[in-house]
Amino acid sequence: NLKLWVVGHTDSVGKVDDNMRLANARADAVAAELVSAHGIAAARLKGYGVGPLAPIAGNDAEEGRSKNRRVELVRQP
């Protein structure tokens, strides 16, 4: 019964709209890989991109930016 949001993130380099598209594509790619390579039912996954809106580190240096380029699996209620 577990359902997950596959949430794509980016750093803040570039235009917000471009980062949002990249984050969506990143989330969708991970969801597709979970379905094709690991047999998870597609109905259990939904990809969303939040781009640079939820950083976990600063974007002033590459070390922080690399932490912000990520995908998280979030349990749906």
C-alpha cells in the first residue's frame, strides 16, 4: 500500500523555470527507473519537481550545490 512522491531538486544556478523543468525530468527519470529496473508498480509513484525551492545546503559553492541536486522519496499520506 506504500505510495511515494519522487521529488526532484536542483541547485539555484540558472533560471528558475529551467530548474523546475530539470527537477521534474529528474524525478520522472528516477520513477521510471524504479518501475523498469526494480519492478515497482508505476501507480505507487508520482514524480514532482521542486527545483531550487527546498535546498539542504548553501548554493554559494559547489559543495553545497552538489548536495542540492538530489531526488528524495517522500511517503504519501
